[in-house]
Amino acid sequence: MQARAERTAGVDEVGRGCWFGPVFAGAVVLTDAVAKQLLAEGLTDSKALTARRRARLVPMIETEASAWALGQASAREIDAVGIRSATERAMLRALQRLSKPLDLVLVDGVLPLRLWAGPQQTVVRGDSHCAAIAAASVLAKQARDVLIKRLASRFPDYGLEKHVGYGTALHRRALLSSGVTPLHRRSFLKKLIAAEGELPEFAAHS
């Protein structure tokens, strides 16, 4: 029996390669009609969209989707279990928060979601080829960016509002001068530590 669109969820993650903050995942269920509508509005892989276009699409997805949800896994979890397992936790949390029972989960990429017991299918470059996966990536990207930019006021020396946690030259300089915060993924900083020596610990400003 072919899975119906209204019982099929697309799931995708964002922030997998960042040095700072959680990894986010989105899960979205779309009818065929809504998928066509969103694609006509420019829905595609969140990385290919401007921040303004993503911000415009988010309320449309949230309003028109049959169901949607977000999940995340913290930097501490990433350090404890590794990025793949932490990403799978974020995806599972998003899927478990959906209000609809599912016949099929479409997972972006080539690796299956090992924590999901039901039917699933991996989709290579799914965020470019599958509307539900693209919508999931847009919701997750927008939510994560908003969180990281809010955290920029708590950690003002790191330029988080510019690179949202990715390993830029600005971020590297900030780590060397201001130290590793509690929200950094220490397992991602091993190469930097190997090159520069032990990094200082972040000290909150009084």
C-alpha cells in the first residue's frame, strides 16, 4: 500500500556542523495541494534561501501544514553521544511531537534514522527534491537561527549573530580570546585545540 501524503512526514536537521549550540530538526506533514502551493512560493532547501525568504515561508508552512514540530539536541548531548546520534535524537523528538500518526518518514540524506521503528525512506538531497523535507529544513533553520541570535546577547564577544555558531575565522578568534562557553561543542574543537593549545574557559562578565 502506498503511503498517503497526509500520513507522510519529511524530516531534516540544521546546525550539524556548528561549533556552538544545539542541532535542530524539523518534521512536517504536507498534503499534495499544500506542497504544490509552497513550491510555487519558492520553497526549497533552506540553505538556498535568503533569511527574508525563509521568514516569509515560515508562517505559511506553520499555517498550511497538516502537522509540524521541532526537536533539538544540546551541545552536551552532541559531546556525549556524537553528532550522528544527537541528530537522530533531535529528529525523533520532532517526529514524536507531531499530532498525526504516520505511515512513512522521509529522511534527508543517505543515512537511515536508526531510532525510528516505523517505515522510512532516505532521500538524497531531499531538501531540494521533497517539499515536506524542504519545509522541515526551513522551520528548523529559522528556529535555530532565532535561538542563536538571542544567545548572542548572552555571549556578546563571539559574533553569533553573524555566523550562528559555525566555525568562521571570527568565531575562532573569539574562542582564542574569550574562551569556550558552556554551549560550545567541545568535541568539535579538537582540531583547534591541537593547533592552538588548550583554550581558555569562558568567564561571564559581571
